[in-house]
Amino acid sequence: MPRTDRRVLLNTGALAGSSLWRIGLSFVLQVVIASRLGPQGLGQYVTALAYLNVSQVLSELGLPRLLVRDLAQAPHHRGRAFRQALAMQLLAGVLVWLGLAGLTGLLPYSPETRQVLLVAAASLPLFAITSSAETVFQAAERMELVMGVEMTTNALIVGASLGVLVLGGSVVHLAGVLVGTQAISALLCLVLLAHTGLLGSADTPEARTSTSPRWRRLLREAQPFYYLTLANVLLHRTDILLLSVLAGDRTTGIYSAAYLVVRVFLVLTQTFWQALYPTLSRLRHQRPEQYIRLARLAVRYGVMGLLPGAALLTAVALPLMALLFPQVTPAAGAPVLRTLAWAAPLFFLASGATTLLLVEHRARASLAVALVHLAGMALLLPALIPVFGPVGAAVGVVAAIGASAGVGLYLLRQAQAPVRGPQRLPWLLFAALSTGGLVAFGVQQMDPGSLLWIPLAGGGGLLYLTFLWSTGLLSVDDWALFRRALQG
């Protein structure tokens, strides 16, 4: 049995590596889509991805989070839980696919966009296999298996999609690629389950005497997780869904280009808390003092890293958009990026509060955090998008995330969870804003086509670290403290 610190670092590294790989490949693919098919093609593609992500969560029925928590403490249930989850999610996938087919006929989309949505949704029954298998991998704290599946699948998606684009294919053909690669992902998961033996044997004493809950009871227990997971995916997709309906494919493409940059930080934030979730759940019951220490350090280091990232993105928004998306009107995308950049540190706090409330068995409170975020977007975006376009969408998203972060920290305190908000936040904010301001001033003095802003941004990051070191906000003792928090 590996030590806790090694397992956590392996899990975090595996999920972070998988996420970075996915983000990098997706980034390259969407840049090429914008170049080949223009902002309208990019808008259609990201709209299809948004509907697909929401549909995947609908078909999962909330089972993965529930089973990861429970199977981490009762591994002898893995085999039966996998079979139950697979059967339920397969049926749900088919039903959601049919429901999406009916929905597309009611929305004001073009025939091509409707076709893209229907083809992409054909991957849902295949996704049920991947989802059920990865639930077992995560419950066993074998995140490297998740990494292997995700990295292989995403490499195939990007490789096949680039081939389709080179051959002159459309967005409909790109949707077909998603179906084919999902089939390969499902097959790979089944092979890994058989090879690793994580489902256990039905002949063991624990398996013979264990009883798994009936499907109705399982659905009832999964309800809070279902609503929470659905709310979480809507948090990241409501803006795209509303933009596609209210503003059209082109405006959606402009917003998506800026969002793609910020998405790097948002996905890493989710990955960070996802990797810590099973370990925090275990330490909460086995070693409470290490749980408290690890949770506090996680909050501190996350905020310490994301604040300067937001400040530097704000400073270099225009030249960065001009470099990455020259076909998507950089002058229109830069204000969107400057606004969305500040969603990253706020989302880290909201996501952390959601995770810690789940660890504390406060699933309904965790759901409330997500619902505040979702309600904020539902109220703000329809009012802001028609007037301010993609910038209005960005303002509404950041405001909604900020509200959910505040509610999350409040609910943690009400639950008497032994986790505080980020310490010495004013100093960290001062350092980040000062660094960002200096970099922004330097960028304004440069020629529009100059790439000197890249080393300038790197120098700003070093300046931020120097400030933290000189003021004692960062020291060599932090690493030793982090290792002690994980050891077990």
C-alpha cells in the first residue's frame, strides 16, 4: 500500500497531466477550426460540445461521485456497483439522446447545427461504459488509469479531427469523430478493468456476504450528487448555451476563443480538487488532523498561484488574442479575456468549498453553492448578452462565480468545517495586482506586433515570486509542511 503522500501526488499529477494534455490538444484543435471554418464554425463546434457535456452528466445520474466516495471505503462492492451503474447509465444515455433529438427541433438553430448536435449525442451510450469504468478507477485511487484513457482518447480526437479538416470536412464530420473515439475509449476501459482486476472476485468472502443497494435506493442516494454534478457542468456551459441561442454562432465563437484561454485554469482547478477528493474523504475519518492541514494548504497554494495568473492574463489579453486567434477579431475578444481571467481564482474557492462540503457529508450545502452560481448566470446573462454581447456574458459569469464563492465560504463556516479561507489574502492580492499593473504598462509601450510581451509576462511572474519570498509568504518550510500533511 503506497504512502498517502505518494498516492496523492501520483493522483494529482496523473489528473493534472491528463487535463493539460486534453486542454493543449483541444486548444490546438479549436485554433485550427477557427482558422479553417471561421468563428461561425468554431461557434457550432463549441455549442455541440456544450450540449454533449450536459447530456453526459444527465446520463450519469449522479452515480460517479456517490460511488467514488462509497467504494473508496468498501472496495469489495466494486464489481456489483460497476454492473449496476453501467446498466442504469446505458439506459439513461439512450433516453437523453432521444430527448436531445426532440429539443433541437424547438430551438432556433440552423439545420447544420441541429445535425451536429444529433450526431455528437450518438456517443452517449458508449460514454456510459467509460464513465462506469473510470468511477472504479477513481474509487481505487488509480488516477493514472484515468489519465491513460483520457490522454489516448483525446489524442485520437484531435488527430482524426485535424485529418478531417485537412480533407475539407465540416463540423458534422467532426461530430462523427467524437462518436468513433468514444467507442475506442469504452473498449480501452473494459480492457483495463479486466487487466487490473479492480472489480475483484465474486468468490471472496467480502463479495459473497456484501449486498449492494437496489437501483431505486441507489438513485435516491445519488440525487444530491446528480443535481450537484449537473449544476457544476451547467456552470461551465450555460454561457455557451445562452450565447448560441441569443447571439448566434459567430458571437459564440468570439466568446469561446477567450474562454478557451481561461479554461486552462478552470480545468486545472477542477482536476486539483477532484484528485484530492477521495484522499480528503479518507483522511476525514482516519486522520482528521492531516485532513485539516491538507485542506488548508490546498486553499492557500491555489489562491497564491491563481491570483497572479489572472492579473497577468488581464495585462496581456490583447496581444495574446492577436497571437492565438487572429481570425476571431482580437479587439473584440480581448475585453472578454480581461474579464474572464478573474473567474479563475473565484472558481477555485467555489470549487474548493463544494468539495470540502461533500467531504463533510453536506451534499445539500454543496449543491447550494453550485445553485447560487447557476442562478446568477441564469439571471444576469439573458439581461447582459443582448446589450453587451460576449463581454456581458463574461461579466455575468464572473459575478455569478464570485457570489457562489462567498456563499461557499459562508456555508463552510456554518457547518463548522475546520477549514478557513485563504490567509493573508490582502497581501497576495496586492502582489498580484502590482505585478499585473507593471506588465500592463510595459505592454502598452510596445509595438502591436511585438512578441516582447511574452518574456515580460514571465518576468512579472518571477517578480511576484520574489515578493512572496521576501515577505515570508512563501518559504522552504512550506514544502516540508505539505509533505507532513500528506504522510500517512
